[in-house]
Amino acid sequence: MPTLPPGTSPTLALAHPTEAEKQIQFRLNGSEWRGALTLPAYLRREALLSNQQLTRNGGITYWILIDTAVHNALDPSSPHRLPLASCETYRKRALVWREGKVEETIAHGVGSVFCAEHLRKRGYAARMMQEVGKVLETHQVQGGRKCLLSVLFSDIGKEFYRSHGWEPFRSSHISIPGVVSRSGPKGITARPLCEEDLEELCKADERIIRKRLEERTRESNIAVALIPDIETIRWHHAREDFVGQELHGRTPKVKGAMVGTEEGKRVWCYWTRMWYNSDPTQAKGNTLHILRLVVEDGREEDAVDAIAALMALAQREAQEWRMEEVEAWNPSPATVAAARILHPSAEVVDRDTESIASLRWYPPHTGNIAESIDWVANEKHGWC
């Protein structure tokens, strides 16, 4: 008889790691995920990010897979627990439209899925995802609220996570060089947004998303949206600020841009800088990501020049902070047109290996999830 892989053992179980066990995993996965940081700086960044508004009070949950035949899954004081695989999940707020109604629900974002190299090809990561997928449906659900979905962003293609319940959705982007363009929109200038500007804009954005979901009267597809609330945006910016301080000795003050001042007619975006090049004098490999782009009245076809003005200011910031490119995820036709004002050869890239937006839907469902659910505002802000 063929030998079953270790990952199928009935004695494997999920557990929550101790602080020491977390540090073991961070030190192992840091070689892959620390980017431009040294390992000690990476460890400090992870500690900082675990204590943000988004992640405090259970906002982040750490998971490890262990073998209960060797040690007690329920007893974190049990000595010599070996994490066979690990991940973390972020509690997120989400809106769901179905059967003519909008409801707010808990969602979970899965991140940092990791199996140490010496433990790979034994089925441990697969088993952990099976177990995590099941437990998240009821994790932190209280007061009659529901968890209807969980999401992740795969860097290993589409098939592994699909086989464990997370269906890949279209994941595309458009990018333009991170240097100031010679061309640009005529007569429109964007103004910078700083941290103190963002909270009210996030509240306005949430109202806009709710209203547009409520106005879905002819669509048959379910619609979901991760809410780009201020807690989420600040988590991204805490990450950015930490790395900026480490590499450049200062933190970025400009967090986005806006065109217009009249409420109801404004166009704005938030962004974050991600450094992967450890040489602070070099831009190669670094990206300024548009986290969220909002056209307040929804008339994107009339906002092409305004979006181009936002992206032009993003280019200015990218150049100052040594970013190779400015990137927007799942761009609308208006965003594509705006990018081409600044960089005529810009093309939309459909990703098939990295940052693949994937969604698991918990209620009973028939058919292909990606074809029957519309993921609204599927932009970089949802990444974790």
C-alpha cells in the first residue's frame, strides 16, 4: 500500500502559538518576506503591525499546525512544540449584497502562509489550509453576526489555494514609471493628502460603497466588498512608515492625493510605498501602490483627467522615495486611460502567479464562485 503523506495524519491540529513559537516562525519566514529590511528590523516591524488599530483586541490571530501525538494542541505551555506550518488571519469588515439587501459581515484575510523548507512536500501547508478554512467560518463570530467569506492573495499561482476552497478572481494591474512624466492632464492639479485627511474620506468611501451596493437592482450576482476603513489604511501606512524610517531615516508625509473640493464631486486616492531594494539609493524593485481610488459621483468616464492628476502626483512621490513604478490594481477603463496620458505604452497585466486575489464563500453555493460573485473595490487595500 502507498504511504500516506504526513499531512494527512489524524493527530495534526491547529493551535495558537506562544510568543516564542511565533518568533521561531518569523525568523524562518523572514528570509522570504523581509524585503529591504534586515532580519532584526523585520521582527520589529511585525511586532509593530500586530499592535495597530486593525490588529489589536483580536484583530490578528496567529495559527500553527502541530502534531498532537507529540504535544498537546490545547496546552501552549507544552514543551518542544514544533510548528509544522503557520499563518495569520486578519479580521476585516465587509459588505455583502444578496437578494436585494446589503448586510455587514465579518471577513477574514489569510496571510503569511508558511512552511519551513525542511518540512515542505509533506502536505503540512495543505492540511493547515484545510483546517483554517473550516475554522474561520465561525471564528470570532458573535451576537448573531456571520462570517460569509475569507480572502487571501496567493503568491504561488492559482491552483493550490483553489484546491482548498479559495477561488481565484481576476487579478490585474497597470503600472507607470515612478518618475515625473513629461506629459500630463492640462489644467488639473491634485493636492496632497496627509494622514489627518484620511479618516473622513474613509467614512465617505464606506457610504459610497454601501449606496452603490444598495442600488444594485438588476444584477443577479452576489456582490462583496472589503471595507477600506481607516483602520485598514493606517495598517498599510504603519508598515510604510516603519520601512521608510529604517531605510531613509524619515517617514512619508504624503499619503494620497485629491482633485476637487466640492463634496460629491471629488476624486481621490490613497497609496503606500513598498520597498524591496535594500539599497536606499536605488529604485529597482520598489513600488508605490494605489491602495484605493474613489470617484465620488461614480462618473468615472468624466474623471480621466482627474485620475491622471492623482497619478502624476503619485509619480512625484515615487520619484522622491525611490520607487521604480506606480501601480493600480484591477484598474477601471478610466484608470487605464489616465495612466496612458502619463505613459502612453502602459498596458494592463493579468497576473497569474503573484498576488492572486482569492475568495472563499461559506454559504451553500452552486457554480463557479468567481463567475457568480462580484468582488467590488478589489484593490490593494484588501491585501494582507
